[in-house]
Amino acid sequence: MLRIVLEEITSHIKSLDIDDEAVKLMENYLINSSKIFICGYGESELVGKSFASRLSEIRRDVYVVSETIVPEIDEGNVLIAISGSGETEPTLTITKKAKSIGAKIISITSFTDSPLAQISDLIIEIPGRIKAKTKNYIERRVSGEYEPLTPFGTLFEISTRIFLEGIIAELAEK
Amino acid sequence: MLRIVLEEITSHIKSLDIDDEAVKLMENYLINSSKIFICGYGESELVGKSFASRLSEIRRDVYVVSETIVPEIDEGNVLIAISGSGETEPTLTITKKAKSIGAKIISITSFTDSPLAQISDLIIEIPGRIKAKTKNYIERRVSGEYEPLTPFGTLFEISTRIFLEGIIAELAEK
Amino acid sequence: MLRIVLEEITSHIKSLDIDDEAVKLMENYLINSSKIFICGYGESELVGKSFASRLSEIRRDVYVVSETIVPEIDEGNVLIAISGSGETEPTLTITKKAKSIGAKIISITSFTDSPLAQISDLIIEIPGRIKAKTKNYIERRVSGEYEPLTPFGTLFEISTRIFLEGIIAELAEK
Amino acid sequence: MLRIVLEEITSHIKSLDIDDEAVKLMENYLINSSKIFICGYGESELVGKSFASRLSEIRRDVYVVSETIVPEIDEGNVLIAISGSGETEPTLTITKKAKSIGAKIISITSFTDSPLAQISDLIIEIPGRIKAKTKNYIERRVSGEYEPLTPFGTLFEISTRIFLEGIIAELAEK
């Protein structure tokens, strides 16, 4: 079973259909924004923190929205919202607020027609997530409504983590 | 100025009008619930974590909703929701969900007529907070809408912290 | 018992012997440092996060060492180390490292003769803590070696929290 | 560059030399321990939290050592220590303490001859990490001593994350 999971995950990553244009746009946003904000809940938050930690190492001014220190977001700043379903709360509410202030929104999601994707300036599509019944992340946990426990349970998060490591390597090279 | 703040805070704490009946009820809930959940955002989350840490020391089975490990809440379990305004999101949404499952809700708030208080089984009133313009905590931070910076800025949280320390002392004695 | 605890805590806060010269020095450090770092573990970490959150609101560039985003500390930057015993690990190790880089150290502790105080540029003495048997904070938790559960259990942390709120009020006024 | 990174990471995962005996032992420990503790710092902490979150979903009683609620570890409990270098502080100190209490230690590391591996009851070897100059994780961050920024920068953490997802799938099946 362990070997099957490893095989499935690597196949999934290899099959990622990377949109070179979107990647280039994402990198431009990350290079040019004076402040970068990262938003996600649950496993998406952990992926976001890893990415934030790496961005910080290459000297970008980055903040994780759920941590203690969060300056206000300014017009033209970039918010990266990570949500497999594209409808996780409170990610969606925060993204809407940031957009209303004039921030540029990059969403990383499995669903390009989700509410999150629809308000984004740039969508990075990472397949792997199926739709959850309950939209609010913490609500879901409190009620014990977990994602299906397939080997693919966290495929979206693992793929996103690896994709973002690739982005870091590209930025570090520049 | 420092001395004035210390004086104001101690006066505020001394003037807390403690409802002995409510305290007794709260202690009964904390003693009898097989699992205790703590929920709060921003400074209220920090106060909640302190209280959770202390409850854990006196061997209560306690969970902070925003941390990694959160079992599902069962009927009859206790959720303590801390929110000065009584309308902070996502605290309110989580509390509603917990109530719908049959959890007992203890709210700690400055406003006994707030949405949070209205769905609570027990209200602990701790004055100190004035109404915020924006209900969503993280949204508020992202938009830079901070609380007024008076010496009373975090009076609710400090008073709640001390009140809860008193609760721990009572429980430890029993 | 609850009323006794409230009474004891307020008495303790009122009896804080504030060194005006030290407070003035601390404020100068906080105003002039281009980056401020906060370090503490356990309840001291929660107090540190509250202070960091408030410093951030008055537009200081502040970082909590235990969070995801921590730039490197530069010569002349300020590190605030909070430890009741003045010998908590990993606080002490981090403070030594910061000092070796040339950072200015402000320690907040109950013990002016502790290892932490001895390497500090400025000591803020807040009484309330008695000596712990085990120095390493997390080690202490894993082994279940808690602080004595007196009403004074977290007197140091509560007093520090209120003292730091006073500092914020002074800085906000300036 | 992005495609090279994805290719390198998948190759690395495919080349993982899984010791079936070790995996079986690890699963037995995870099934039989009444409490499971997870310890790691930096990116290893994020990987540990993901694993803890997944273990919790399959109803294991699990705790992340760096979070607020940590009961004491008892004889026979399992501690999983994640450290690429196998000498990260404070992971090593905590692991030693847990071992002295009689806990069973599972280490996940790139170095089977590291101090962490040497005190472990079971070593899971995940290659990918090169030796860091400074052992203390937070000290390393404060001093700006980051890992080399190759595409392999976080290869250990990503591989560990995927390996642990495989363990969850195996446990979920049982």
C-alpha cells in the first residue's frame, strides 16, 4: 500500500499540466510586490507556511495571515490564497477583503470555477481535491467531517507544496 | 503614563462584578465535560491558549480549536468562546456549529446582547471591549482596522486572563 | 477563592517597583531599533505575542522568533527575551546567539542574577516567578513537571502582560 | 527550472529505499501506543503537524510537542522525532528526555549515525538533507544561516511528508 501511494503521488505530480504563462505571471507578481501575504487553513496553511518560510529565505517581505504579525495589505500587494476546494472559509472572506482593498489575488486551487478562483487575478490550477461538504474549515473539524481517507487525501496539498518549491527554485535562480 | 495604565487596569479588575452563580455553573461545566474546547481569535486566542494550558495542567481534556489536533465535539461537551465584541468571526460560526451538535456553550464577552451571548448556555460578562467596526477578526487585521489605542485597548483580554486564572485556582482547590 | 486571586493579582501589580530609568531606556530601544525580535516559551510566548501584536499596531517592525517568518537579526537590533526564571531553554540559547551577533538584549525576568539577565543590556525585573527544577521549557512539559499550582502560578506572565500594555500606551502617546 | 525540480523530486521519491521491516515496526508502534507525540522544528514541524492531523483523523491520540496542549509522556508512549540532520535542537534534547522516561523513539532522519538516530528504537531513513553548520534550529534562523537554496532544499521534508501519507493509507486500511 505504501508503495502504491508513493507511485500514485509521483504519477500525479508528473502529470501536473503546468501553464508556463501562469507561472511566469506568478513569478512577476512575487518579484514586484513589496509585500506578499499567504492565506490558507488546515493542511493548506501548513503548505502556505512552508512557502512563506522559503520566500523569506530569498529575501521577500512575506506574511502568513494566521500568524501574530500581519501588517495591513496595500493596493498592489499580492495575496496568495491556497484552497483545494476554492471555497474554504475563512480563506474566501479574507481574499474578498484583500481584493476590495486593491490587492492582487493569486489563488491555488483544484477548481477554476470556484468562488475563490472567480475573484482571482491569477489562478494556479493544481488538481487533487474533491469537493468538501462543509465550506468552513474549522467548522468541518469541530464536526468531525473529514475528507475521504483515500491515498489521495492530501494530494492537492502535497502537489502544491512541490509546485511551490519549484517556484522558489526559479526565483532563486533569477 | 505607565503608572496610569497599571492603575486603570487594576481598578478595572477590582470593579469586576462577579456573578457567583455563573462562576459556579462554569466550574460545574468544566468539571463534568469529558472534553473542553476553547475558541477565540487574535488576543482572545492567546488568552484562550493560556487557559487551555492551565486546564491541561489540572488534567482536564482540553483542545484549542485553532491548533492542529482537534477531535470532533460531542453532545454535552463544553465550548468556551472568547470574544470581547461577541460577534467576532470565525468564532461565531464555529460556536453555532458546536451548538447545533449539542455542545454546551460558555461565552466570555463584554456584550450580553451580542449574537455570541444569545446562543450561549452560560454568559460570563467581562467588560472592557467597545464595538469593532468589522466583525471578522483576520479581515480586520488585513485591512489595518485596529482597535482604538487607548490604555484600555486590551482591557477585556487582560481581565479575562485574570478571571480565568481565578477559575483555575478554584478548580485546583477542588 | 476567585476573589482572593483577583485581589492578590491586583495587589501584586500595584506593588510593582517600576524603575523609571529602565522604562525610559526600554522605550528608546523600541523606538530606535529598525527591527524588534520577541522571544519566549510557554506562557511567556503568549505574552510576547500579545506585545508583538500591539507593537505591530503602532507600526514597529517586529517578529516573534517562534513563528514562521523571522529575518536574521542585525547588529543593533533589539531582542526582548521573556523568561520568569531567566534560564528557560531555548530562550537562553537564542539570546546568546543574538548577543554574539551584536543585538541589544532586553530581558524581562523575575531574577536579576539569572543567566539571561547577566547577558542583557537592560533588565526589566518583574517579580512573580519562583525557580523551576527543569530549565528546558518543552522538556518540562513532556515530563509533566508543572509549576506549582498556586494562585500565583502565572503571576509573572500576567504582570509582564500588563506592564507591556503600559509600555505600548507610552509609545502610542509619543 | 520548475519542470526540473518536479522531475528531481519525483525521481527522489521513487528512489526511496523503503525498509519493509521498519515500516511494519513503525505501524505497530503507532497502532499500539496509547499516546503518540510528534516533535520537529522549522519545516520538519510543519511536516509533523500534517502527519499529526492525519493520525488524528484516523482516531489516534496524538500531540504536537510545540503546541499548547501536551500531556506528559508515559513509559511505552511513542515519540516521533523528525530531523533531517538528526541533530536539530531542541528536538534532540526533547527526545533524550522522552527516552529517559521510557518512551519509544522513532526518528525520521537522513543520517542513521546522527545523535538522534543513535538514541532511537527505530530509525526511518529518508535521504535528502545535507549537514547544517549550526545545530540549533531557531539559532540558525536568527543568524540568517539558511540551508543551501538548491532545488533539493527541502527534499527531506517533502519526501518525509509523502512517506508519512503512505503510512496513513496503510493504517487507514487496517
